[in-house]
Amino acid sequence: MDKLEFKGHWNEWKGKIKQANSNLTDDDLQYEEGKDDEMLGRLQQKLGKTREQVVDWLKSL
């Protein structure tokens, strides 16, 4: 996933992610410039999915 694509869609995705997974906190979903991989890692841990599964899921939102 391209970093610009990720950054551009993040605000839209964030709301949808919270609706789909109530166990995720604002801290889990905090986007920081240049830390895309770290945030994806937090999502992987919380959701119990691989990176590819998380990226595919985000693209499907």
C-alpha cells in the first residue's frame, strides 16, 4: 500500500474501523506521519491477522 494512499484514506477508514472493531482504541488507531508500519503492526496484533490481511481489509472499507 502506497504511503500517500494510506495517509489520504486514513480519516475515512478510522471511523469504519472503529465501527467494525469496538475493541480498538483511539491509541491503536493514532496515525503519525512516517509510522505507517508501526500502526499496521498494532492493527495486526489486535486483529490477529497478517499484514496482507490487514491491508486487504483496509482497502475493502
